[in-house]
Amino acid sequence: MLLSVHLLGRREGVAVFDGWRRRARRALSPELRTLFALAPPWGYSADFLTPPEAPDDIDAAVEAVLATPRARLRHDIDQLAGPPRADLADLRRGRPAALRQLGASLKGYHRRAVAPYWDAIDAEVRAERARLAREFLKGGTEAVLTALRPFAIWQPPVLRLPRHPAERDVHLGGRGLILTPSFFCWRAPTTLKEHDDPQVLVYPIEHDPAWPADDPAEAARSLGRLLGSTRASVLEAVAETPATTTDIARRADISLASASEHARALKDAGLLTASRQGNRVYHVLTKLGARLLHGPAADRAG
């Protein structure tokens, strides 16, 4: 996700990524400005966005990011280039409202820019992992490190990154090294800047230039034809986070009465369910609703 945010602000990999870039930009919301502030197209991005032990499930991964200690939040945000940003001040202090906004931004970005393409992303990354597994069976760790050429060159006991944008030496000191093949890493590998966790080496993989074959916009039009445009908008309004009827009305830009009527119809169809918290009732997307909205990728992408 982090590296895909970088690519949205660049013009690299035109043949591979321009189709995805056009579609993602059309789908994205201005609510995501916090995420773009933390992950500018060039230079350092806040390391806490990529916890090395993050699980595959998007909800659990976001929770891992939001559990970042306040000292780490301050440290990483202070490393960002340029003068301190007022819009990151509350997040830097670990304020709950700012953390909730970041969580919503991460989930919203994933839903619009990553989840619709998950099948292709997952297939190519799995293929690269299988390639390294075969190398390991043939020759152990030495063979794996040698197989990282041209992005990393193994010259025992040093792993050299000739295309890395920063000139520095990293001494593992027993911390270990996590190799992460990445769909959205382009041309040069990248690493975490500095902290006490295992070092992470993220490197590019090969791509099929025709990979964004299924147009999510067409899928959205098909959903509208199936459910009706207003009801499809209501389903979309609940997809990112649970929502009250008032939330749905605001997000879908419809009246409160209309939001209530459509939410009830979607609940009767098994696409939404209701969850009471105190004196509020939240509408929540069911697994069936998620599959209708996102297709089979919803099962794996969260």
C-alpha cells in the first residue's frame, strides 16, 4: 500500500502502472490527505506505516499501525522532509481522533486502490516467493541472496544495494533481515530508515503489463444495474467503516428517510447487518455484501 501511494505521485513505470494510476485516482477521496502527507512520492515515508510483523488481514494490519507507541509516532513524523505540518500535529501526539482518521484513510485507500486488483497482485508476489523457495531448497540462504540480482548483490558478508536511493551502511547486529517482494516497488529496492526491529528489504518483482484488466468502474456500474444506483451507493457507504443511518445519508448524499429505507432492504437481503453500541445502531457490511461489492478478492484482502 505504501509503495502504491508513492507511485500515484510519480510517473514511473508508465507501461505497467498508468492504467492502474488512472483508475485509482478517479476512485480516491480527498479524505486521504493524511496518508499522502505521511508517504510523499519521494524521500522518506513514516516507517511506522509498515510494521514488519503486520498480518495479511487489512483490519488487523491497520490495528498494528494504530498501536504504534507515541514516542515512535513522534520520531517517525519528525523525520519527514520539510517544516512540521500542522495537519499531522495531533497524530504526532497520538490523539485518538487523529489515529481513527488515519485508520479510516488506510482502509479507504486499500478498498479503492488495492483490493480491486488483489488477485493479480497476490498471484505475482506468490510466484516470486515460490522462486525464492526453490532457490533456498537448491542452495540455502546463500542461493536466495544471490537470486536477488540485479536489485541486491551478495558479496559475503555484505549485501549491496546498487540502486538504493540512500548511501549508508546498515549493520544488522543480529536483528535479522526480512525479504519482501513487492508488486508496487519499482526499479530500486527500499529499506526502513532506522529502528530496532528486523531490517526489511523490499524489492521489485516482474510484472505483466496487462495486469489491470478488470475495470473497477465497470464493476461499480454493474453493481448499480443490479441493485439500483442509490442502493449501490448505500452499500459503498458502509464498505469502509460501519455507519449509522445518518452517516449513510451523508456519505451517499441522500435523505435520512431514503438511507433508512435502503439500509433496511439491504439488511433483508443479507448484505448488511446491524450492531448496537450504546444508543446507536451501526450498519455493517456482511461477508456476502463484501463479496458482491469487491468480488472474490474480498475473502483474502479483508
